[in-house]
Amino acid sequence: MISRRNFIMQGGLITTAFALPGALKAFARPFTAPPAFDVVIVGGSYAGLSAALALGRSLRNVLIIDSGLRCNSKAAQAHNFVTQDNQTPKAIADKAKADVLKYTTVSFQEDMVVQVHKKEQLFEVATQSGKVVLTKKLLFATGLKDIMPSTPGFAACWGVSILHCPYCHGYEVRHQRTGILGNGDLAFHYAQLVSNLTNKLTIFTNGKASFSADQLHLLQKNKIAVIESDIQAIDHKEGHMSGIRLTDGSVHALDALYARPAFEQHCKIPVDMGCELTPQGLLKVDPFQQTSVPGIYACGDNSAFRSIATAVATGSQAGSAINMALATTTFQLK
């Protein structure tokens, strides 16, 4: 357990700032690369911009490199994020980018990082467009990539009416006909959360159920049906589902479905650099967002619980921690 005093000494006080994704443009001002940036941030979404805000306010030379590929690009609105509830991702993103680029030491580039090499005490970062820059610290805010199952209709509904988070989107589908696609502990976990939002709830295990006897008893007690038939397709119109079609020929009318598909790291470079993963497939970080490789940090969905608020918080924490590391090194060398 890290004491408050040690946290302040090592990482600085963390101030959460707003920084969100969207249609991000290329450099907003003429760009000239310094001999070495203080920090290159790979990924310009919630977490990356939040980190950049903390660093820009500390006069650090920062380059954000963003591919524009967000995992929540299909979401019509953002929820469960104080002051921004019900805003569109684009509106939030535009405001966030404007806030960050007020700080003249921060630059933004639309590009994709394709390679990173350690070069003495620095990192050499190469992009798809052919740019090569050096940086003292490297922050990956690259998010995750969801792996869509082959079920017809699933991908089209993902992020529209097939949802992953009751906190982010559950209120909008409250009291509606709702399904849970899952089995065992995961489906039971969803059932406990979602039963507070609707009493029209059905679990689709897509095969033989694997609940414990106690779990089945509680599901029955809460009048939550469990259907084991295989799923054939998701019926929908432009991503808005109307039901689940099963291989036994039946169709179950639904307005929303909770599911948690498999995912992978959106960017493979951290692992290629030697960064460790958790058993869940997230980048392993310490309380200051540093990975297992010195000088490389990670924040946002690639290393934490998936939510806007968490991404912003971990980004701000990473930015503050990186600034403290840079400040400590400079102070000791004087």
C-alpha cells in the first residue's frame, strides 16, 4: 500500500481534467520537432489528451500522435461522466482538443506509430507517414480493440443496442426488453446489475448453461429466464436490434443486449517492447501508470476499467507522474 506522503513525493497531486476523443485534426499550429520531446503520447483520445493537459500545464514539450480509431466511435452520446452527461463524443472532443492545444508546448499529429526503438536514454518513435522523433518518456493511451463474434448482426449492433456497460448506457434502455449474452459468473454478474434497471430480463448462454446451483436458484428467484439454444442471428435495423433469432427457430423480441466480447490490445508495440500484461490482457501498470519497462507508461482502457471517467483519471495521473519523474531527473542533474 502506498502512503499519501509517498504518493505526493513520487507522483505529485493528481488533478483530473477533461480530455476526450473525437474527430481530431492535424497540427493546429506550425510544428517543429525539438531534439527530443519530453513525452510522446501514442493515442489522442480520453486518456491521452488528459495526460497532455497535465503535461502542457507543466511546460513539457509533448507530441500526441493519434490514429483516430476510437473503440466507442459508434456511441451517439457519452454518459456517466460528470459535466458531460448526454453530450455527443464529437462535442466533448472538440472542447477537449481546444483546451489542450491552448498550451503551446503541446502538438497534435494525425498519424499512426508503427515502430519504437530504445536509443540510449531516449525512445525513437517512427510513424506510418515516415516521421521519426525522439522522446524521453513514452505514454501509450491506445485503448483496446474489440473482437466481434461471427454472429450475423452482432457487429452492426455493437455500441448501438448491444452494450458492454450498464453504467454507461443502462439508463437509456431502462425498463426495456433486455438480454444478456453470456454464461457462468459473467452472465450472473450482469444479471445482478441489470435487474435493477429492468424486470424484462433474459439470459442467452448460446450453449449449455454453466451456472452453479446457487446462481440458478437466485436467477429463478428473480424471474430471470435462462435460454441455452444457440444463437443464429441478431435481427436489427441500422444497429437497433428487434430480437435474437435462435437455431431452434424461435425469435425472442429484445430492445437491448449486454455482452462482453473478447478484446485485444489496439497497439502491439508495448508488448513488443517488453511490457507485461495482466491475466486479463491489460497492460500491467503501477499506481503511477508506469509499465514494467522503465520510461514507458500506459493509461486508459488499455490498462484499466473501461469508462470515460476512468480513462480521464488515469490519463491525468499518468501525466502528473511523468512530469514528476522528469522534474526529479532534471533537479538531480543541476
